[in-house]
Amino acid sequence: MTALRRRQAIRDAARIWRHGLDAMDRMTVADAARACHQPGGPSLADLEQRITEDRAARRSPADRRTAA
């Protein structure tokens, strides 16, 4: 694979990953937790807590100031 094709493949993969993250962020916390849940994995309550914490950590400082 040429360097140019490799860079394009990496960009395409990153774009797909970002679209998936954006789709998860548009879901409610409960829906996102259900979409991620796998038998034998973390409980739904644990996933909801982790998703809520992740979303809060990714909010920009300006968003945090206006939400207060």
C-alpha cells in the first residue's frame, strides 16, 4: 500500500469512528448503554454512569460554564 493510500485509509477509518461517536452522543444515556451492553460485561447501571461521566468530561469549558 502506498503512503498516500495508507493516509487516506486512516482518514476514512477516523471519519467512520467519529460518526459512530457522534451517533452515540445523540442517543440518550440509557439507549447508549443498552447499545453497548454485552452479556457478562458491565451492568447497564455501570455503563450509564461511565457514559454520563465521559460526556461530562468531553464537554468544553464554555459549555460547563453555561450549564451551571
